[in-house]
Amino acid sequence: MTTLTHKDFQKISEFLIELYKPCSVKNFPGQLLSIIPKIVASEITIFTYMDSLIETDIRVFTPNNSPHYFTSVDIVDQAVPLTSEECRQHPVVSYYSKTLDGCAHKVSDFMNEAQLYQLEYYGKFLHPLGQEDELCMTFHTNSIAQVSQFNSSPIHVAISVTREQRSFTERDRLILNLLRPHVLQAYLNAQMFAQMEQTLAQSNQALEQAGTIILSGDGKVKLLTQRAWKLLHCYFSLPSQSQLPEKLQGWIRYQISKFAQQGNISSQCLPLQVEQSGRRLTIRLIPNPDKEQYLLLLEEQQFESFSAASLELIGLTKREAEVLFWTAKDKSNAEIAQLLGCSTGTVRKHLEHIYEKLGVQTRTAAVMLALERLGLIK
């Protein structure tokens, strides 16, 4: 029975500390391959992505700490890219494809030297590198992120160590088997880390495009996006990115005090609007009392032009919008009827429908309310 020494367990502990350091999926092979030789001595260490159990990329860690990809370019002139059939000749890969047993196995577990020398895999890969044996562990994973610049969705991963002689021991095999579930978990951690990075990048992009400011519970700036800074600088005299305009600070303090008194700010907190050169900046305050912070959303809009089409936005039919538009232009019922090619009675009927929809009783009130709802007047 193989037993490990105190020194072995110390090396395993040091390996796990390095293995679980935060790492992106892209950098994971290099990080893993740089530490495996410290615990299982080898000439070359290989990280292999396999899709449908056919090798697509082989990442190699050499003694001079220089990672390489064995695809179209090799670290020795004699080595050439392997075909799918040659990859399947690999005895460990062949065994894994049949059994899905990912525990550590040696090439020498399956064939003697004479049999190995007959394989094209040996002639094209191991022999040019001067390697005579290979110890390999494999695991299956469901990819949740892009993990390779060459392959977007690998299903299987293999980690191999090679030697110039058939000198791998049961101690080497046992250590790789003990480390196998940890390597799998670290790989999944790297995938999750990549997914979190992508989500964070998308969130930051959305915040930036919206023009966002995050405030602490007492109204101090915790985050101010570049878009928000440009808008504030355009509409206010802003001394620095860490201090909000006094007018805006006063509005925030007032809204926060209302929220503290009433516990519900949604119905009372109307947006702050600042107009300038035909454009309007709208600032909305969104509370998050659980986290004791507030969100300011800044949005710039150009003033809506007044037209019959814009009046349809407040719920009027096309013809009602046309009637109200010409009413706003101080046209009489007779003039509107002539412009629209209908009778004055029809115009009066449309006005009655408009009054009912808007809840008003006069032409002037209908026009004013429509302008207010379009945001053209306060």
C-alpha cells in the first residue's frame, strides 16, 4: 500500500494554496502547469482540452517556464500537429473514452515499449520530445464560459506529465488522484470567475451609458461614472468629481429626509429637471435602504417638438391629435374643418372626446394639459 510522507503532505498543502488563487480561465492552464512539476517531477507538463474526446489544443509547460501551444507550431522541429486518429491512439485517451475513468494512468499501464513505438502518436509527439512515458489524469466538465482562445466549449480536460524514462511511481499516481477533484474545482472556479467578470463588465457598461451616481446613506458620492460627470459638468458648475453641485445636494437631502420621515419615497420623489439650450437633464433618485445607499440616474433628452404626431403619445387618436394641434395654433372650428376636410360638427365631436380623455372642459385647458404631459411646459 502506497503511503505519503509528511513532506508529501506539506507539498500538497503548498500546491493547493497556489491552485486556489483567483485566476481567469485564460490564465488557468499556465497557473496550473507552473505548479504541478513542484509536486510530481516531470520533463514536460501538458494541459489538454478535448472536445468529444478528440484533442483540439495541447498546452505545454516546459522546464524554462515557457508555455507553448502544440497545434501548428511546436517547440521542436521534428514534432508536428496530431490528427484526430493519432490522438485517439493515445492509450490513456482511448481508455478514458470507453470508461470515463479519469483517475491517473500511465501509458506503461496499457502497453510495453515495443507496442508504444508502433504508434504514430509516439513517433510524432513523444519521441521528438525525448519522452518515453506519460502519466495522465482527466476530468469532465460542463463549460459555462469561454475557456480557450482556440476552443469555446471543451467538454473534457486532461493534465499529463511526461518523463524520459518509465520511472513514474505509485506515489506519483496517488498524489495526482488526490489532487484531481481539487483541480476540477479550481477549473470550475476559474469558469465562474470569468462569468462574473463578464457580468460585471456588462453591468458597468450599463451604468456608464445610463449616467449613474451611487451615494452612501448620508448622501456622499461612492461612485460617479464618466457619463454622469460629463452631464453634471454641462448643466452645473461642478468643482470636482467627488462633490455634487449644491443645488443637487439640497434636492437630495430634501428627498432623503422625506424618505426617512415617510418610509416610502416612490410616490413623493419627483425627478429633478434642469433645462439648457433646448435640452433637459432629468435626475431620478432611487433609494436602497437595505444597503443604506441611493442611486441617481441621469438622463439627457432633447425637447420634444410639438406636432400632431407627438399628441398621439398622450392617448389621442390620429384625428383627435390633428384637431388639438390646430386648436393649439388658435384655429377656429371652421378653419380646422377646412384644413382636415371635414364638417365643423365633426370637429366639435372630436373636441368633446378630447375633453373627456384629458379630463378638462375648455380648449385652453386641453392644450395646456397636453403640453404639460409632453413635457414642453411645467
